[in-house]
Amino acid sequence: MSNQKIRVINPTNGEELGSFELWPVERISAVVAAANETFHWYRRKSFEERSTLMIHLADLLENRKLELSQIMTDEMGKPVTQSVSEIEKCAWVCRYYAENAKSFLESESVEADPDKQKAVINYQPLGVILAVMPWNFPFWQVFRFAAPTLMAGNVGLLKHANNVPRCAAAIQQLITDAGFPDGAFTNVPTDHDGVSNMIENPLVRAVTVTGSIEAGRKIAEIAGANLKKTVLELGGSDPYLVFADADLDHAAEVCARSRLLNSGQSCIAAKRFIVANSVHDEFVSRLEKNLAGAVVGDPRNQRTTVGPMARHDLRDKLAEQVRRSIDLGAVCLLGGVPLSDPAFEAGAFHPVCLLTEVRPGMPAFDEELFGPVASVIRGEDEDHMFHLANATSFGLGAAIFTGDPDKAGRIARESIEAGCVAINQMVASDPRLPFGGIKSSGYGRELSRFGIREFVNIQSVTTHCQESVN
């Protein structure tokens, strides 16, 4: 592992951005030990001291957002306007936890027998927490872990995706520049063996993973064997249900925007559009118009709304999923041929696609299509729509479009199997709300007070009250 070099390719033009070496096991072990040493005194910093550092970190993110967004766009192809928004959202989550961590983790008194016992619940930091993070939101995914972790008094180790090493290095530099101590947050360039080594190290107390089902299973297996807590966010195949009474113009615009967010490479992007049969054709016409209006091109251009996919192999996998779905009977209304512009030849570009007549048994229904491909499914009636929505191994997000929001709230509560449900809008993560899924989308929650409490020891303290002696 110590001699292995990883080449980093710009997905827009195929050019090599550089390379980096993976760390040897000895260096990783030393970093874990150093992080643990830092934890033992960092945990004693007050919430006010941590908050000051976190606010400074938010300021740095905002001040450097143009520089940071360019790194992100070059490494994984995100349209630059979305890269800027991602950095701004990172600053938001830092400020949110700077302002709220103390109240989320304040000790709580519990009513017990008033004559004999007092009880208190404390929230203690655990120690060194490992984060294994993906490339699709290379700053946001990390900061939604780092902000609550550091504010809780823990320290972090980051194993980032190998195609975004400059993003990973920039994150560590930001946290250092904000004044956090050495060892509070360390970027660790490594591979699967290095991740296993860190999980097996007794000084690492817990692991959080955002990635594929396969990665989540492997890491959870190692963590389970070592009795380490995990939080897993493993993607989704989010259904967007469009009922007959929906505002179709609004629904089509929101659905297209959600499907193309981050060039379609988002765990909570709309994936499957389940449409009431009576409005199916009208909705498809509107959705096609919105999708056709996407500007595919160089992500550094402010006008671009869909850039390349993050890697060429991901583009090729998506193209194969589309081809197999068409072979099984799906109808391609838009984007059925490769992009012909010579400017796209060297990059990992995939055309914006619209598939209709999608059914269970097709990749466009059964699998997560991670790219700019929309799949439309007919719903015969409401019960059929609910069945189709839940007929997936995933359970991350879902959306409901209807003219009756109260009815939609009832549907979300009683009929939809997902961790996040949006009504007449797209699903989006928000620092104030718990985020996570069920089924193969993982378990545990990030963000809000639930997220910061995932990696703390919830300690009960009871005190026997002796009678006073005169």
C-alpha cells in the first residue's frame, strides 16, 4: 500500500490532475494514536471554546468559497454554481452546530423518587471517530459529519474518496486554519486495507459511512466484529409520486430539477417518477420539456446545469443500465444516443435521458441510476402507487405531489417507507432536520440533535439521597 500511487483524472476533459501515494499502515497507526492523545484534552474544552473555532471555520468557508468550489468542480465535475452553493451549505452546518450543540448535549435531570433518588443523563464524547466519505458531495458530506463531531468533543479521521484528494486536503487545512488543534481532524489517504486497520484499532470508537451498499456492508461487518458503532447512509432510489390533483407544471419543474441535481449523482435525487395514470401523458410532456432544457457542458461555465459524471466507469455503468432497461421494454423519449459534440469526447458525459413505460424487473426500476436519467412509471390507482414506491430495497427519500397537503402528510406517515419525505417540493438535507434512511439505505441519523447524539455516550447517573443528620 505504501508505494501505490493513485492518479486523479479531471472528468470534464480526461486530463490528469496529479497523483498521490497511499499511507503505509505504520503512519496510519501513528495518526490514530495522535488523534486519541488530542481527544483527551480537546474533550475538556468548553462548548463556548469549540463554538468560537466552529464559527471561524464557517467564516473561512465563506471567504474561500470560490477557490474551494473550483477544486471540487475540477476533481468531480460538479457544475460550479452548485459547488459554490455546497460550500455555503457547509458554512451553514458549522454555524448551526456552533449555536446549538450545547443545548443538544446539556445534561438532563430526570424525575425519580423525589425522596430517595436523583437522576441525570449526561452526553459524553466517545473519542476518535472515523468517517468514510464519497465523492459526490465532497465537502458537504464531510462537514455534516465534522461539525457535530467536533462540537461534541470528539475528534475525526477522514478516509475520503480517492478521486477527490485535493478536496480532502483542503478540508483538513480549513479545520487547521480555523484553530482546531493538531489531531482534531486528520485526512488519511488510504485504501480498503487501511480502513480495516483503523476500524480494528481499539482507539477508534465508531465509524460513519456514506457510500454504496457494498461498502456499507463490508465496513459494518468489520465494525460489528470489533463492537464499533456505525452510522450508514447508502444511497437511494427515491420515488416521487405525482397524483392526479397535483400542479403538473410545478411538479414537472421540481422533479426535473431534483433528478438533475449534481448531474444526477445525488443519493436523494429523484430517481423514479410514479405518476397517476390519468395525468401520466401530460406530466411526461412537461417533464420532457424541463429535462430537454438542461444545459450540458463544461462545469466551469456558469450556464452549465449538467456536467460530466465523476468518473468514466460510472458513466459506462449508467449507459449499460439504460441499455438493459430499453432492451426489456422501456421507451427512451430523450437522450437515447451518445453526445456527439467533440467537446464531450474525452470527458465522462452522459446525455440527459427520459425513460417511460418503466416496470419492476428493469434496472431503471430496481437499481439506483446514479446519473441524469429519469424513469417514469404508471400508477393504476393510489394503492398501486404506494406499492411501487415501496417496491425497492432502498428507503432514503421520497416526495409527494398533490393539491391536498393534509392528505400527503397522512400518506407520508402511513404509506411511505423512507427516512425523508417532501411534499410538493424536492427532498433536501437540512442541518435542522434528521437525515438518514431505512432498509438498504442504511441506519442511524445525521444532522439536527439526533445526528450529534449518534457518537456520544448517553450516560445515566443516579444518586441516593440520604436523609440529613442534625
